[in-house]
Amino acid sequence: MDETTEEPVDDTLSPTKRLFGRQIPLERETLLFVVASALDVVMTWILLNKYQADGFVESNPIARFFLESWGPRGLVYFKFVMVAFVAVICQIIALKREDIARRILYFATALVACVVIYSFTLLVRYSSAVPNPFG
């Protein structure tokens, strides 16, 4: 009787390990950076769509160029190309100096989180300052 042993499936594998067969370095740190950056895009989108007529503008001049040249899609594409650029550079750095790459990702995440918090405070302040026409 020939017994074949199957490898047990590890349900705790990271998504990248399941997808690519190996785990990328700094997976958690990269995910935090991507999530913070996605929140930045969402907050920018909300502020520009809701209050652009009232004077809200994209404060980053390069991002503003993309917004003015290609519209909201251009802005979103620009922001996510920058996110991908930082993430890839950090993965390359992590091959030799994981500690440095981790610090860069933490710093970038903290910067983006500050922008998200600032955008949220603008949204809350401006929402309460604008009278509600329905009540």
C-alpha cells in the first residue's frame, strides 16, 4: 500500500506567500503605508468634490498639476504611482538593509497619516461651518 502524504495547508500564510509562494519583506509595514495612502486619496477626493467651489485645492503642486491636467483620475493615478514607487523602493532597500526600509516605511506612513488627520479636521471644521440647507 503506497501512502502519499499531503502537506498540511497553513491557513496562517500571508496573502503574498499564498499568491507568490514567498512572503515579501515588510509586508505589514507596506500594507499600513498603502492603507494610509488610500485614506489620503479618499479624503482628498471628498474635500475636492464637496468643497472645491468653496476654495479647497490640492496643496501639493505636483499633484495639483495632475488634477488640473487630467482631472480627478489623473490625481488618483499620480498618488498611487507614488505609493507604488515608495513601496517598490523600500522592498529593494529591504533586500540589503531591512531596518532602513522599515524606518522609511514608518516615516512615510506617519507623514501620510498626518495629512489624513489634517484633511479630516478640515472636513469636520468646514462641514460644521457650512449651514445645512435641509434643516
